Amino acid sequence: MGKALVYRRGALGDTIVTFPLLEVLKRKGYEVTAVGNTDYFKIAKEVGWVDRVHYEILGDKYDCKFIISSDGNIKPFPSEREWIVTYYLSKAGFEREKFSKELPISKSENSPLFGKVVIAPSSGSLKKVPEYEFFLELENIIKRKGFDVIYIVGEGDEWMYEKFSPIYKIENLITFSQHVKSSLLYIGVDSGISHLVSYLGVKSFVIFGPTDPIVWKPIGRNLKLIYTYPDCGPCFPHVCDERWCLSEEKLLKLFYSIRI
């Protein structure tokens, strides 16, 4: 059908929610070029939804362009409370198109995450993250149920080495994806890694505090959202100091009843 360009700069989660658009374009027969963070878009190339990945828009001619930016033909965020995935598809004219609920990446047969409960206690914004003591108590709950816990650490999360153990460091997102698919369960906050792991089909519990799960819910067929919104939420990025939405006591009550 021709050549299509999808442009989206941003963090991992911002990039991943464009993948259904890439998949639809590829299924329709387009040669798809993705422009943005190349490490993130390489995941879409790995599964066959992108032909080329670039950091900048080159001078090639395209039959259709989807520029997701404040001055592009698709604004980065919906003006109403609407799931970001269906918003992008609708703006591109594909609101009736189906998309995969699981990224087709094979799991590693020899993974350090095999059979473990994976916890990711970090995000691009600390406003989204409960106090670290919450995760330590959560670890105790999981261990009392008889399961092993491992924490995952991404770039910029060096502070976690002093707080948590054992740790798996993410150095390559595709390798991490292959490893985490063999894990038993994933628990994380609203973050790019949570978007990725849920999309991989891993049983996932994703904690939402000040951000809006209606807009930012990850893709995934095996996902449970965890949130305890008071009347004041969601409120991100204007987050209060008290952060009632991330109350350790309220969140732990929800996790005591988890069946692993």
C-alpha cells in the first residue's frame, strides 16, 4: 500500500502505546518507519511491526504520516479521559481495527527470572511511586506465600541497590522481555516497564497512584490494576505531599488477598 511514518518521541511507555498503530499499518501492507527512541521502537521491529527505525525524520517520501507531537497531526494526549491506545487508533482513522493484546516475543528457556515474582519499584517520576518500605513489606507477604522475589532495576535506578535484593539489571529490553516472560508474576507502578511486561502477557499487577488508569492502562490480557483513589484523584502531575492514593496501608490490604 505504500510507505507509512509514525513519529513519537518520549519515554518507554509513551512509545509502547503506539505499537497497536504500527501493527495495524503493517497488517494493511505498509512499509512502516518508526521515528523516536530507537531502543524502544526496536521492540516493534523485533516482532515484525516496523521495517525501519530512525532517531530523526529523514527526507524520504511517505504515503501517510502520523506525527504524534504537540505540533503534529495527532496530539500526544487525549483531551478527554480516553484510553491512549484507542485514542491514537481513532485519530489515525483505525478505530475499528483489532490489535494484538500480547507482544509475540518468545520466552527464554534459561532465565534468571524463571518462576519468580518480579517487582519493579520505580518509574520515570517518583510521584507515581509508593515509599520503598511498601515494597519491602510486599516482599514479606510474597515470601510468606512461598515464592521467590527479585527486583528489576533500569537505567537511572542506582538508588535501588541500597534498598532491595536480589536485583536483575535491565541492559537490553529485548533480552529482558525474553527473560521476564518466564516469570511467575509481575508487580510494578505506572511505568514504561509495566507497559512492556503487561503487553508480554505476564500476569501483572500495576499500581496507579496519581495518574489516570482510564488513560494510561497498559495493554495486556493478564493485567490487574491496583488503585485506591480518594475523591481528589487522579491528579498527576499536581501531586499533593500526602499522596493518599499511594497509602501503604491501603495498598497492602489489596495485596494480602492476591492469589499467585
